[in-house]
Amino acid sequence: MWTHQFQLGTSYYPDKAKKWNVALLSTWEVHTKKGGTDIKPGPGMTLEYGIGRRMFHYLINIGVAGSYYRKLALDSGTAIAFHDQENSIGPEFDAIMPKAHLGLTVRYEPQFEVRGRTSGQILMITLTYLGITGQ
């Protein structure tokens, strides 16, 4: 099957110094039929959000991040009669290491109010190469 995703997001800085940050990202999914079956998953929507505070000359950001997922329509071709969904929220830590041109993000989000799917805990560790600019 193929999934088409459309995203729209924004960040907002409520203070002049841009130490506080608020972010929102929405992802909309539309699926094609699963090959070899009569099953076509219904469309879904995910909202990811976060609020944080930058410290130590903007090199560290500590905050809270979370997500909400909901299937917007039932699958077709099956007897499934519910909309699966999940919520998660937890701490997030970001650090920038300018001399190494690296960024590190650690996020932990336990899931809750999960319906129609397995539930658990999300641990995401991301290492990003920041590149070299201005040369």
C-alpha cells in the first residue's frame, strides 16, 4: 500500500528573547488499498506539540512534547468498527554542540487512552548533523 502524507506546522516564540518556544505539527494521511487484499485503511491525523525553554546561551532546550493520533474514517473491506487513537506526552531534552556540528534530542512519551492498537512507551533519540554554514 502507499500512504500520502501532508504536513503543516509552525513554531511560536512568546517572548522577545525567544527563550520560550511553542510548536505544533499536523500530519494528514491518505492510504491506498493494501496489495492482494480488499482492505483500504481509513485516513488518519496526527497532531504533535511541544513547549520548551532554551537555556545556557540557547544550547539546551528543555520542555514537554506530546502527540495525538486518530483515524478519521473506518477501514474499508474489513469488519473493523472503531476509530483507533492514541495520546502521549512526556519530557524532551535538546542540546546543540556547535563545535561538533551536532544536535541531540531525547524524548520520552508514555502513551495513554489508546484504543484499537497496541500501546506502550515512546523513546526517541535523534542525532542530527547541523552542517557548516557561512564558509
